[in-house]
Amino acid sequence: DAGVTQSPTHLIKTRGQQVTLRCSPKSGHDTVSWYQQALGQGPQFIFQYYEEEERQRGNFPDRFSGHQFPNYSSELNVNALLLGDSALYLCASSYGGPNQPQHFGDGTRLSIL
Amino acid sequence: RKEVEQDPGPFNVPEGATVAFNCTYSNSASQSFFWYRQDCRKEPKLLMSVYSSGNEDGRFTAQLNRASQYISLLIRDSKLSDSATYLCVVNINLDSSYKLIFGSGTRLLVRP
């Protein structure tokens, strides 16, 4: 039973570029959440997708957008990259509502030069 | 003020010690609570959910005080393998959706 998978594992971009990160949820999970984790900090909630719609969003600018596909996989897009966007981007999946724990992927480490 | 606050540590303890971590949250809409563990350069992994009546899982005991908006984690008989960052997590229900809010984590170093 595959867990949450994310791709790529590492990525290097320059300021102003755009990036797309991908996530496949754990089998049987229908909800995908994205987090940004800067060094020495806890993960910060970006947004959550359920039934192909963004249903909750954290304090991130519109440069951060996403999508969920019918097979529950998801993408995170970041436009006009800034140096401060360098972080570990984590995808988590869950099923069954808010009281169920989320399962995290290994993350994508994004470095902006 | 952060929505979830934790002492960043590090807590440096010898093997066999008992160590306690505390966490406070500010949003009264918080409905469920968790402790996650994160090893260096790895993803967070669920350690345990936290229930109002308190709950225990082996050497780990979690407590919740809703009136004080306070959560704790107690680790007994610390092992070297317990060295990690422990993240306090609060689930906030809003309308028909929810989101997890993480603390910044507390680092634990268990020495031989």
C-alpha cells in the first residue's frame, strides 16, 4: 500500500520562475493538504483540496495556487518565485474528516537562487 | 501571537529520563489535537492523537486541558531513538472544512 508520494524530491529554481510540485495521496484518501516548512519552523498550512476544490486556505499570496484531479492527486503551483519561497513543501493526505490524522509525503525541497 | 506555541528547546536529557513538553493554542474553535514527530530532514509522522480524557501509548502520555487551551506530552524512560523534534498540532474547524496548525516544534536530544 503506497503512502503519500511527492515529486520531485529536490528542485532548484531562480527568482521569477514558476514551479509545479506534485502529490499522490495515500490509497483511499480523498483530501490533500499542502504545507510550507522553512528551516527551523513547523509546517505552515497553504491550502487544502477536497472533491477537486480548494476548501480552505492559509495566509499565502495568490502566487500559490493548486489543483486536485479526479484521481485525488494534486499539484501546487508557485509563480514569480522569491528567495523566501525556499523551503520544504509537504503534501499530506487524509480521509474521513478533521479528526483523522494526516499522512505526509517526504516533501519537495525547493531552493531559489 | 502564534496560534500554537511551543518551547523550542532543545531539551537535552540522559537516557532513561522523563521529559515533558507543553503547548498552548489560542483558537477556541480548535477541535482535535495531535502530537507529530519529525526527524531531521524527514517528514512529520503522527505520534499520537490527544483526547480530552488523556491517553497513553507505551512510554508516551498526552494530556489536553480545553479550559486552559493547553496540551502536554510526557515521555518516560527516554531512549536515544526518541531524539527528534516534537510538533504540537491543532485542528481548527471552520465552516465545513478544517485545517491543521502546527507549532514550531520542540527539539529533544537524548544522550547516552
